[in-house]
Amino acid sequence: MRNRQKAFRTVGVSAAAAGTAAAALLAGGGAAGADTFVRLPGGTAHGEGVTLTRSHESAQISPSMAANPTSRTAWVSGTVTLKAPKLKPAKAGPSLGAAGEDAMPGTNGTMTNGAAATLSTGYIVGCQVDITGLSGGLSGTISAAPSATANLSIPIAAGQVVFVQLSTRDIEKPGTYSLGYDRAQLSIENCGGYAQARAFSTVETTGQLHQKVNLYGKPFSIG
């Protein structure tokens, strides 16, 4: 029997158009900054019997409506697809949630709970940090359980990098699976300088062949 595709979507809360005039007043009468739309390239990472793909990724960057230079918002969208036709079936145990990058460097904020594979996706956000050559193992984590909405406030200091988990999924049998998110909101707070972000997705398999495959996106500026 052919495996049916499993699809999950995380939908962000849209920003209201109202408030532009108030932002201008708070800025001392100046015009509010315009949003910046960034279309990002897809990518693919391969492991032993697994393929991880990201497509349709984009980001819309919005300056603070209060004209606060330490705050800005990114509305991110994308689709992550896992093809794993040869997984050995295995049931998931009790959910362990986010492992925490501080306690377990290199985990990307997730930990397997015995399922055949664990699929997760999110963003790495840095304040005045060049993450162009990022390969994992950085400190800090902010995580959210999969839900119908993703609206995360991210306090981040200069020189800090955090993993922001948008969604995670236990994979118990072979097949093709997707995690999607549409205008998930990342609110960056307390960053007084340049901020940057990049997508990350991870699949970790269990059993006799244990592997972790990471797929990173192209870094983009959040202002």
C-alpha cells in the first residue's frame, strides 16, 4: 500500500494594517518604515534513506510601529518535506518536548523520544552576530509546541543566538511528511543592533541506524 502524505500547517497571526498613523506620531511625526519582503531559496539535505527539502520560504520584515529601534517583527512562511521511504517503524514514547540548546548543544532544541524519526523546523535568530557559517551547537533556545498559530516574542541580547522552534512531528512509519507554516510571527525584542535569522530543519532517526540530518536556509536581515 502506498504511503499517504501527512501534512501539518502552522499558521501565523496576520499583522493589522491599522496603527500606521499612531506609529508616525510616536516617531515624532516622521513616516513609518515600510515592510520589506524577502523571497528565499529552497534547499535539500540528504541522509541515509532520508531526504529533507525546504520550499516556498519567504519573510516579511516589519519595523516597530512604536518606532522602537530595539524591536522588529518577521512574518515567515515555508514548507518542509521529509521523504523517508525505508524507515523501520517505531512508536513514539512520552513526549519529551524541547531538549534545550543550553543543556544539550547541537540538539537544535529537540530530542528524540523513540519514534522512527523526529522532524522539526524553526529559525535561528542572532543579534549583531554573523551566522553565515553557522553549523549548529549555539546557545539559547525558545520553543513553542505545534499549534494552529505561531506568534512568538523573542527577547534577545546583543551577541546572543537562539533557536526558535516552530513545529515538531514524531514519524512512526515510512512515508512522506510535511510541516508548513504561513506568516508565523517572530517578534524580536531588546536587540539594539543588527539582527539576522535563518531557517533550520532537522530530522533525527532512531534504531540501528541513528542519524541527524540538518537543513539550513539562507540568512536574511531583520533590520
